[in-house]
Amino acid sequence: MTGRATVLRRLTRWCLAPLPAPPVTLRRGPLRPGVFRSRLRSTRLTGQLGVALGVAFAICFATGLLSHLIQHPPGWFWWPARPVGLYRFTQGLHVATGLASIPLLGAKLWSVYPRLFSWPPVRSIAHAAERASLGLLVAAALFLLVSGVLNISRWYAPMPFFFTAGHYWVAWLAVGGLLVHIGVHLPAVRAALVRPVGEPRQDGLNRPPHPDVGPQGLPVNRTAAGAGVRAAALDPAYRLRVTGEGRSVSLDLAALNRLPQYTAELPIACVEGWSATGTWTGVRLGDLVALVGADPRRSSAWVESLQVDGAYRACTVPPEHVGDPLTLVALRLGGEPLHLDHGYPARLIAPNRPGVLQTKWLSRITVAGTG
């Protein structure tokens, strides 16, 4: 143990040992002393912006992680069906704090900009590692904010990757870098916030619906033509197949309309941050599950679309949603038959779920008991 401690001390001294200073002749341009003279910058301002940005990032990360868990639930995760607008709130908060982080990050970078040109540029191995980690943090933060804005703008062409996966993993990278950064600079931040003596004087939730409102008053992220389901959805031979418990039923649109109909006012809340409420009418998913002899309160449902590919062409509906009376296989919106782009002939609409899990153009429901 003593030998390891000795090695650790030597390694620490090596990392902290001053490196030779570069030639003074290289100190030109923004590296010259006294170049940055703005009195608006101060350690206190930097600390205040850092606290605000840290809070915004923490909320944004927590709500984004929640959205990821809802969309890709591990075995231990549970998400309730009520209140119906909870996901709308959390995802709206995610987008709002993400947008708020843009000016905060810009102001924070402005406040520390002169430090990028401190002399000497690298004082020690530890200082070089800290600067590299800070660069990684800034790059990750910019990636998250830029890709997030592109996503809520529905401009996917500049992103040659699956947005949710890239956003999720880079978020972990950013949060890890942020925690390291906070750990390194916390003493200085605390001192700046509680003891501003000698500092230079310093002068001077639901997001609205997406502007591209689609048919029947609700936005559309993916049209039937874009999903390649137009012909199958309009086919007179369309059937919704429900299987499970050793039984199977096949229902055409007329048969679905003959079943008891219910109406629910539920929001569509998208991961992009917009949300809009519609009045949906259709068959309770629990009633369809009961048709094959399963208990809706103890059954999950694997719901599939006519769409043949795509990350969200199918989803799992857990028992708490299957058994909820507000979970519908919707046939109408606002009293009218579903528009093709809203999922005609039938779509899932359930309380408190992301829009990507409200599967459109239903083709099959597979029921599984949970024991």
C-alpha cells in the first residue's frame, strides 16, 4: 500500500510540475497582455452564469433521460398513465430549458473567452488535461443544443445519425464533463459568489404547438406517404388483427366501429417539444385485449403499424396503459374519421406517452400476460 501511495504522489507531482514556458516572441495577437479590457467580465459574473447554466443543464438532462426511459423502458422502469399531461409537461420543460441554455452558454463562453488566451497556454500536464476536458464539454454542449434546435425545427438533413441515440449518449458525455468541471472550479465559484470584494463593477413549459399545423388541427411529423403506408391504409381489405391467449380476432373498420365507442381529450406531446390536444374517439384498447380472453389490467400489448420499417413502427403498451380507460384505438379525431396522416384507419392514443409511442396506421396487436 505504501508503494502505491508513493507512486501516486510522484504521478501527482509530475502532473502538476510546471512546463517550460513558450518563447515570449509567440505572445502576439489575443495572447498579448491587456488585450481584453471589458469591465463587464468578472469572476462573479462567470460564476452566476455557471450556476444558471448548470441548473438548466441538470433539468434538461433529467427530463431528457426520463423521455429516453419512457421510449426505451428497462425492466425496472415504470411510467404511469395519469396524469395525462405529465409527459407533455416534462418534455416541454426539456425543450424550454434546452432553449434557455443557448443564451446562457453563449454568455458563459463570452465571459471566459479571454482565459482561452492566458499565458502560458499550458502550465502543466494537469492544466493541459483540464483544458482538453473543457473543450470536450463545450463541444458536447454545442452538439446537444444545435442538434436539439434542428430536431424541434424538424430539419433532419444536417444530422446523418439517429437523433435520439446521438442526443442521449452525448448528453452523458456532457454531464460527465460538467461534473468534472464543477469539481475543479467549485472553490473559485463559491469564492466569487460569496465574496465579490475587489471585483470590477458590473454595469449595465407548454411550448406552443408547432407552427406547421396539419390536418384536423394537429401537427403531423410523418405523413402516410412518407411512411409508405398510403396504399395499405386505404386498402378495402384492411384488417386489425388482435392475438393472444391462444386466440385471434380480425376486425375490419366496420367491425371496429360496431364495438363500444369512447371519447377522450388527450394531448399529443412530441419529443421535439410541441404539444397539441385533440378529441379522440374509438375503441378502448382494454376492450380489444379482452376479446382474446386476456385481462387488460395484467396484460401488455405489442402494437404494430402498417409501416414496414422505422425505429418507432411498433411499441409496447404496458399494463398500466392497457387497462386505462383513456387508452384508445382511435378511429376519429374531432368527431371526424381520422385523416390519413393522423393514422387512418386506426391509431393508438394513450395518456401520458410520447408522441412517437402513439403508433399510427395500426395493423396488429399482440397481447401478452404479465402473470
